[in-house]
Amino acid sequence: MRRVLVKGAGVAGLTVAHELAARGASVTVAEIRGRIGGKASWLAGGMLAPWCERESAEEAVVTLGKTSAEWWERTLPGLVTKAGTLVVAHARDASELARFAARTGNCESVDEEALAALEPDLADRFREGVFFAGEAHLDPRRVLEALAGKLRAMGVIFLFEAGEIAPSGFDQVIDCTGMARADDDLRGMRGEMLILHTREVSLARPVRLLHPRHPIYVVPRADHHFMVGATMIESDHDGPITARSLMELLNAAYALHPAFGEAEIVETGVGVRPAYPDNLPRVKRRKDGAITINGLYRHGFLLSPAMAEQAADLLFNSSADLESENEADRQRRSA
Amino acid sequence: MFELFGTKLASRLLLGTAQYPSPAVLAEAVKASGTSVVTASLRREMAGGRGGEKFWSLVNSLGVRILPNTAGCHSVREAVTTAKMAREVFGTPWIKLEVIGNHDTLQPDVFGLVEAARILCEDGFDVFPYTTDDLVVAERLLGAGCKVLMPWCAPIGSALGPVNIMALRSMRGHFPDVPLIIDAGLGRPSHAATVMELGFDAVLLNTAVAKAADPVGMARAFSKAVDAGREAYGSGLLEPRDVAVPSTPTIGRAVFS
């Protein structure tokens, strides 16, 4: 039995731990913090929205991400909500909707009536939208806790507040420590988010509000909580949310529905997404033999299943072709 | 060749660095555009004055000149402070000065702009003021020490193209020797060609390229349009006439009827 040490208990670490344990490896997960969830993963939106993301991402995000919802549903039945994504814009930004639909795919335009049927609370507020029926969402914290519970039941060992662990006791080290990992190609993309609580709004699915300057999304969570996110700032600074960002997020939430103006701000959070120059994740083999999974950018829950499978293929089948997807994409672009 | 503050530039297209799908796409777009100057928005990228170095080292590695800007500044003080920070961070006296007067239309606050321009010019900056097409404001900016003007042709990011050709023509006519760079509002290559045909010295683009489905292809298209417009301007454009003029004279042709 292969003994594998996974460093980092964020979404990348836990998904690869699951993939390896399911294929029969003996897995230990070491986490520097006292809990699972990592940093960026704990603050994630949890949208499994490959087609919406295509608006500003490479095609690889769709090819690698479109089976993600099935992976999560198969792994943790009942924790994935398959209700699609609704994209709306105010009348004066209507051209943004056409642009968004043209850049993405696998979606349909919805009129006032269809929009009201999907999200009754947004009726009379928006006249048109774009609906991505094939997308899904999950609650990152519930899902990661459930995944950790399942891993324990599968015999995976967790070491918290772990210091440096001698790799000698293991056949393979897999590093999933995100921004904590020193990698020259990685850069940080700061993201700020908040969680609102109000009984006056109900949403069945993530709603994206297009705006030329401040596009936001609102993801419904249990008990009338709403995750509002997220800024994208080229910075690895993880200090507190700025007044400007908070104002922009709140403004946009208020523009989506005025009742958010009366909501309680339950939490604000700042995380740093690790990203490679093309904003696509990589499974790499380091000089010391360790495998790294990193650069999940804003697609942690969407792309970590595909990365976990690539890493497991690499481990169990040494002829697996690393980065083939990324390479294909680069070739397409430079063609 | 085109010269700004003593620096010879091979391209008359300046490119913004915001909103690209990734730094890799930005790098390819910069290469495809052939640009010699990219703008850098200090404000948002350096939260708390820290971080963002990785992104700028990627931009630096492209080998083009960086023109920092004061995007998002709404007051003279904010703009001046940001300009000074930018001079430290990027090590250049160049500054694209934006003082925004309206949050919604991103219209410049021309009064604050003139004031900030005077402060920065006196402090030794090479100021590129983002202004409207108003001639009086332009004169005040030159009076404040500016050597270059960057008028909009439509609001930032609107992609409307030149909405007031007459104002742009008169601006070119009034300031024949001042480098004029169209800063905002261009949506398509034909817009860029149009303003270059009017005799503007260069254009600055961001959204039209960054938000295109294929930013690299669009950067290339704009680069060709800028070259075409410039060459057309230099080649003497035909003025429009009210009547048809045959390209081959009719007199002297054989008459068979």
C-alpha cells in the first residue's frame, strides 16, 4: 500500500486525499492550522459554474470543470444543489448581458416572466437575464467538513498544527499548500467577501449581477445567509477588507435587492487565491519528487476534482501526461 | 517614430493592463499590439501599499515602458499622493493623471485636474492629463505645465467611439504642436483609425482589447487600425464632396450613341 503525505487541508488537499484513498493509498493529511478548510477554500463562493467562468477564463476551465458537480455529488451525496446560475443586469447595463452570453455558452436568455419563476424575489427588479441551467453550487464549509468526516471513515489520518514532517515515512508527498508554497510562478489574487443574513430575501441559486465595473455574485447559504463576493485585486496582501471594497460589495448587493440594505453583516473575509500566469491550475512534479497541486485561482471547488484525478493518475500510472490540458490550451492560443 | 518627453516610441498605441483574463493573455496581447507603453493602475493593485509585486514583475518583464496612472482618484490630494507613490514604485516621473468627478460616468473633474496637474508639474512629473475635449480646459492644463494632453472621445469603457468629431477636430486644430492622445471611449479598430485620421498622435486602449473574446487578436487589429489611420493622415485624405466624381474622366471617351 502506498503511503502518501498530503500537505494542506484546503479543497485541493482534501479532494486529492479522497481520490488517493479511494484508489487504495494510505493517506495522511498534515495541516499547519488547527482545523480543515485552509484559507482561500474556507472563504470560497462554492459555485460550480464552468460556463459562467468562461467569460473571463480559458476553455480549459470548462473542459476540466464541467464534471465537477458530478464528482462532488458522487463523493458527498446530497450536498450539491443543482439549480443553475442566474445572471442579471440592470436595464442600463443590458448590453453586458448580451456580451456575457456571447462569451460563455450552454445558457439561455430568460424574459421577465421566466426570471420571476426562477427567482420570485427578483421579479419586478430585473426584466431580463441569462440562465445557466447546467451549473450547481455547494456550501464550501459544510462540504469540506463532510469530506473530512468521510476521509476519517476511510482511514485517512489528520495531523493538525503540524510542523515539518519527515518525508521519509512516506512514498510520496503531495503539496497542496496554496500561497504558503514558495513557487516563483505563483502570484496572489486578493479576494474580499462578506456574509449577509436577512430573512427578507430568498434565492434558490447563485445570482450574478453584471456591472461594467463592479460585477458581483450572491450565493445563497443555509438559513437565509448569503455569501457576497468577491473582489479581484492583484495583490498577495491578506490584511482586512478595505472600506472601498466593502462599500462596493454592499452597494452591489443593495442594487440586487434593497432588502440587503437591512441585512446583518455576519462576517467579512479576505483571502489570497494562488494563481499561475494563465490563471489555470497545475499538477507539477517538483525536483525533490513531491507532487504539487496549485494555482486553483478562483476555481478551487470547480477544478480541484480534475486536479486530484490528474495527481492520482500521476502517482498510480507514471506514464500519465502532466499538464496536457494546459499545453493544449496554450497551443490553441498561440495558433 | 513618435516622441513623448524625449522618449522615442515605435508604436502609437498605448495599452492598459486591467481586466485581462490572465497575465499570460495580457503578455500576449502586449506583444501582438506592438505597443511601447502600458499603463498601470496603482490604486487597486496594491492594497494597503503592499503586494502586487508579482503582477508588476510580470508586466515589467514585457520590456515596455510603464505609464502609471491615478485611476479611481476622486480628489486632488488623493491623485497627488497616488502619483508620488507611483513614482516610488515604478521609478518613473511619468504619470497619467486622472481626477474623477463623477462616479457613474467617470468624467474627469477638470477643475481638480488642473490643480493637481500644476502641483505635479512643479514637482517634476511628466504629466499626461486625462481630460475632456474642452479647449479652455486644455489651455489651462498647458498653462499648468502639461506638455501632453489625453482627451477622451467618449466615457471610459463605453466603447462608443468618437462622439463629437467636431470637438476633436478643433482640438487638433488649436494645438497643432501638442502631442494629443485619445484616452478613453474607443470600442473598435475603426474608431481608432478615425481619430488617427483626424491627426491625433496616439491612442490609449484598455477595455476594448481586454474584454474582447480574443484579446490577442483584438490587440493586433487595433495596432493595424492605428497604423492605417496614421498613414492615411500623413498621406492627405480626400475631403468629402457633394457630387459624384468619376475616377476616369468622361471627356474624351468614345461616344457610341
